[in-house]
Amino acid sequence: MRYLIVLALVMGCGRSHEEMHGLAQAAKCSAKDVGCPRPIIYVSKIQDSIAYYRDRLGFKFDWIDEGDFASVTRGDAQIFMCEKCQGHAGTWMWISTPDVDKLHADLKKRGATIQSPPENKRWGTREMLVADPDGNVIRFAGPQR
């Protein structure tokens, strides 16, 4: 079934321009050999996860399909989520941002679960860790201060 969903996304499936936001993003970064990975994270309650990513992390809700597979975006970052399928809770992902401290202030104000505040790393980036209700972790990273 998931293969049909991906095929429908690729083919458009009669969706409006707004619903095809993911396809527009994919087209924008497909000029190279590979690009723009889209993580699919395991979530236990998709509506709760959509609300968390929207309200606490500032993502925009894109669409939901068959009630258990959805998409959210913020900037150029797009995350797919699947309720009780495709993987396991606790996935980690890395998302770049031009200003980790500015993003930290926004997410803190929104009530996001900050696991680790911004700090410079020895490998040359400034990073923070943010978790969702299912234990998935986003490592937001940008230039050091």
C-alpha cells in the first residue's frame, strides 16, 4: 500500500498545487544524482504528531492520506510521518538552519521539547537537539557563533 502512496505522490493523483508542495520540493532538488531525502518517521498517534510539529515546531501541515500517512514542512525541510508503521520510534534526523540560536528561541517559546540547547561542536557546527512525543530527535545545525 505504501508503494501506491509514493506512486500517487509522484504522479500527482489530481492534487492541487498546494497539496503537491512535496513534489515541487522534490523537483527543485532533483538536478543532482541524489538529493533532498525525506525521512518517514514512526508515530503512535498521527493527529497528535501533526499538532506537535505544527504548534511546537512551527511546521506547516501539508496533507494526510488514508488517515495514517502525513506530511509537514518548514522551510525546505519536509518530514513524512506514518502511524504505527514504517520503522520504529526514536529516529534521528539532521536539519540545517542558518541561525540555530534564533530557531532555539522560537521553539522554546512554542513549548518544544529541547533535549540540548545550542552549542558549538568540535566538527564545526552549532547544534541543538529537539524531540517529539514519540522520541524522534531532530538535530538542528548551522554555522558556529
